[in-house]
Amino acid sequence: NAGVMQNPRHLVRRRGQEARLRCSPMKGHSHVYWYRQLPEEGLKFMVYLQKENIIDESGMPKERFSAEFPKEGPSILRIQQVVRGDSAAYFCASSLLSYEQYFGPGTRLTVT
Amino acid sequence: KQEVTQIPAALSVPEGENLVLNCSFTDSAIYNLQWFRQDPGKGLTSLLLIQSSQREQTSGRLNASLDKSSGRSTLYIAASQPGDSATYLCAVSKNSGNTGKLIFGQGTTLQVKP
């Protein structure tokens, strides 16, 4: 049973480009969460999705950030027009119902 | 607003010691509490999950307790080993609504010296 998969593991973007981060949840899990870990800071919740629905996006910046979890395929976190302040580790987690969350290895985004 | 605090921020112990990591939260209306381990540059590994109705959970050398009324949890590590060196994170989920989002503490960075 494969764990949560994220790709790419490392992503380098120039300022103004778009970043697309992908997350495949554990088999059978229909709940996906995205968290961000800024340098020297703790993990912060961004968004919670179920298949084709955004349930809670209270932690997502209002501009440039969007997330989706389509019926088929991975969940995508999209950051448009990246800025240096977006450099961080982005983690995806999945769960069965609202129980224990299992985390992926993260995508480390560097904006140059 | 829920806030999670972990004390100490860093801890260094010799191999073989038993140790306790502390976690406190301001809002006792939690759904569950989860302890994680994070190695440098890596993802999070779930160690223990305690439901709000439970008092403790055990896995191997790890024991986590929960006192919801006082807003506290402890992670006890018995007979520490150098391989236990990592950052330990505590996180809580809220009890209302249908969101399972986790609120994290800043973590305790543990170093176990051989």
C-alpha cells in the first residue's frame, strides 16, 4: 500500500512563473489537506479538499493560490506568479474520513 | 483561536535516558491530537493519534497522554536512542464543523547523543 505521493520533490521557479504541485493520496483516502512550512516556521494549514470539493480554504492566501482535487487524478496546488516569499516546503496529507492524517514527503519550492 | 505550544523547543540527552516532551493547547474542544516525527528535509511520520475520548496511546517505546480539560499532552520516550533524534510535532484538530485541519505546534528538536 503506497503512501502519500508528491511530485516533484524539488521545484525551482523564477519570480512570476507558475508552480504546480501534485499530490496522490493513499489508496482509499478521499480527504486531502495541504500545509505549508516556511523556513524557520511551523506547519500551517492551507486547504482541505474532498473529491471535486473544497471544504475549507481558510488558510489559503486569497490571491495567486488555488487547489483542486478532481474526480480522477491527483490533487493539484497551483501558485501563479510566484514570489520569493512563496519559497517553502509544501506538504500534502490524506486521511480516511477525518481520522489520522498521513503525510507525503513534501515539495520544496525555491523561487529565484 | 486555537494555539499549540511545545516545550522545550530543543532538548539534548545522552543515549538511554527516558524523556518527556510537552504540548499544550488553548482550546479544549479538540477532536483528536496527533504526534509526528520530522527528520531534517523530510516529511512527517505519524507516531500516535489520541482521540478526544482517550487518555493515552502506546506504541513500542512511545507513550502519549492526553488531558483535554487542562489542554495538555505529553509524549514519553523510553530508553532513548540516537535514531530518535528528530523534530517532534504535536497537532490538534478541532471538534466542530467538518474540517479535519491540524493546528501544529512549533516542535521540539531532540538530539540523543551516543
